[in-house]
Amino acid sequence: MYNYLDFEKPVADLEGKILELKKLTESGEAVDVGDEVARLEKRSRDALREIYRALTPWQKAQVARHPDRPHCMDYVQALFTDFTPLAGDRAFGEDQAVVAGFARFKGQSIAVVGQEKGNDTQSRLKHNFGMARPEGYRKAVRIMNLADRFGIPVISLVDTAGAYPGIGAEERGQSEAIARSISTCLGLKVPNISLIIGEGGSGGAIAIATANLVYMLEHSIYSVISPEGAASILWHDSIRAKDAATNMKITAQDLHQLKVIDGIVAEPLGGAHRGPQAAIEAAGETIDKGFADLAQLNTDYREHRREKFLAIGRTL
């Protein structure tokens, strides 16, 4: 059974009935229910299609945060081979909110940097819900610098509500670490591609998403602040997060239209949490095509990045 979101109730009811009929058949209490099950399954697919065709920005935010959505390590394990994680920032300690290391992608050596949220209580606490401290960003800088030194392309997988705002993180230079990470991304002499797989929250996301190509999964979000945070600032009422989400243009579709991102990766019907493997495969194909496109550039990767980010918001 899926963890259903509030707006998926019609689908939950239909799939509940399907499950009941299948259990009755297995127990021998019902016969000849195949036609009814097929009819309900069609109704369920149609209902799901209609719901996801008209998702509001706030509903997309809920999908992006779905607990069953594939996370960074799911992509790493499915897309890459010979992944060798590296730990520590060589300055303070290890931050397990950031996963970083080297691997192979379709036979090519690559560096991987990503934010891991975890998928159960224990792993979420271990990874601090994907909210990195300064040492996490300094670890990312360390890996990116190594990749640059040896001419290895960089892939970043973004999934964070934002950088961790704790007192210790601020004392150890959270803002400086984020700025240093952004600067490192911009200065890479190798190609880098970023994929927002869930939430792309504020500086915590852009610290590793300042890439030649930035892609988003269809139902992911990318914003300068969470809808709840924006509502608290604008209206002193976090309940108005729905209004904030609508006005902030946080969806992949809005951001692609505004040319903030370079492309959208299609998700299976009902979101990546309903078809993790299909979503991950689509992401891999997009990344592969992105590197092929970057290989055709007539300028260096730093200049391409510079022009890309300076062009955001230009009206002339």
C-alpha cells in the first residue's frame, strides 16, 4: 500500500476496494471478480491521471516531500557503478547529510555529490533529514576540487529543505561554506550537471546546484525559501503556505518557463514514489544526454556557466 496524500483520497478509496476484492479471491470467499477488479483499476488510473494533470504548486510540494520518493542513495545505487564514498571535510568532521565520492556512470569516471534525507526514522536522524552543516558543504568542495584536478565531470543530486540552521552550524560558518561551495561549482573546469530530485531549498540547494545544466524531476520544487517560511514572513501565518507556493513559482514547469532550469525529467503516473525505477532511469537518460550536449560546446565550461547564470532574469 502507498502512503496516500490528502488530495489522493479518491484513488485511495478505489485501490482499497481493489485490495479487498483480491483478498476475498485469495481466501476463496469470492469468485469471478476479475472484471470488477479490471474496471476499478481503470477507474483508479484515470482518477490518478486527472489528479496529477492538475496539481497545484502546493500539491507538487507535497509530492516532492513524499516519504516514499526515491532519495539520493537510490539514484546512486541504480545509476552508478563502483561508487566509492569519501567522508569528512578535513577541517571539522563528517556530515552524513551530504553523500559524496567517485563512481562510474556508463563507464565514465564521475564525481557524485548529493543530499540524502533517509527513508526511515533512524536513517533520517543519521542524515539530519538532508539538511547539511558547514562540514557537509566543505566536503562537497573537497570532492569537487579533486574532480577538477583530475578532469572528472561532476553530478549533483539535490534534495534538501535547506541548510541546517542550528547554532553550531552558524558558529562554524554556514554561510561562508555555502558561498565557497557555490564559488567552487562556478569555477570548475570540468562539466557539471545538477538534478533536483525532490526539494531544492534555498542556499542549501544552490550550493551544489550551480551547474552547467540544471534539471528537475517533474514534481520536484526549487525555491529560495519553503512555502511555509515565506508565508510566515509575508503574512505571519504558515497556514497560508498554499498561497505562498502559488506565488513563488516553485514548480519545474514555472522554472523551466522562466529559464531558471534547463529541462524537466518526466515522472511515472502518480509521481516518482509510485515508479521509482522508471523515474531513476529517466533521470539517467537525461544526465547522459546532458553530458553529450556539453561535450559539443564551443566555449569552456566556466564561461558557459557564467553566461547561463547571468542570463537568468534578463528581459532584453
